[in-house]
Amino acid sequence: MKLNTLKPAKGSIKKGKRIGRGQGSGRGGTSTKGHKGAQSRSGYKTRRGFEGGQMPIQRRLPKFGFNPPKRTVFKPVNLDTLQEIIEKTKAKAIDVELLLNNGIIGKKDLVKVLGRGELKTKVDVTAHQFSVSAAAAIEKLGGKVTRI
């Protein structure tokens, strides 16, 4: 093997399409662009969402709904989740920092304790909000509910 005998593998190199080089090439005339219209012209670009003059989908579909600008979104945490944390960490009090350290909430989340599941241990819970059933279940066992 010598440098002057090196060749690429068979079938690995393809010839590029020679467009617009006469009728004999098979790609002359319209140069694979079809007939007339904006898309056959040079410099053709469409804006985002353009559908060829047809009414675009963002205008065909109606607007609906309302997003209140000052809505507060709470991260729901249920009693069964609190029970799992108690069993895992042996904590006597649960607060937002403990939930954050266990990966249940994010750094900026507001917490609302909900009443799904069952609490078996007396525990003091500190959160931003409580559902009526969750607060009743915590206080029934002798725990304390504290709102931030």
C-alpha cells in the first residue's frame, strides 16, 4: 500500500446534483423547483406559521381561557408522603426545609398539605396551607398545625 494508491471505499462517495446545467442533465429547465410561484424564485423565505395564504392554524383556532396574573400555585403534599418522611428520618416536626432536603418540593415552592393517606404518628407540621381534612387528621393525633 502506498499513498498514491489510496482510494475511498467503494460506494462511499456520491456525486452532487448538478442542478440547472441544461436539459441533458435531467435537472435543467425548472431546476427541480417545480413551476412558477414564490418557492421557485431566488431569495424565497416564509415567515414562521405561514401556510401559503391559507388561514394559519394560530388564527383558525379560537382563544379561550384566562390565566390570572397573581395566582398562587401550591405544591401538594399528602399525609401519606409525610408518613413516609417520618419513617425515613424519624422526625418529630416537619417543615418546608425538611421537605426540600428530601427532594419533595423545590426551592421556591409553596406547600399545601392535603388529606390523602393516613398519618400514624404525632407530628408538628409547618406549611403554607392545609386542607381541612389534613389539619383535622394531624390534630387528631395530637400534632400541631402551623401556617407560615
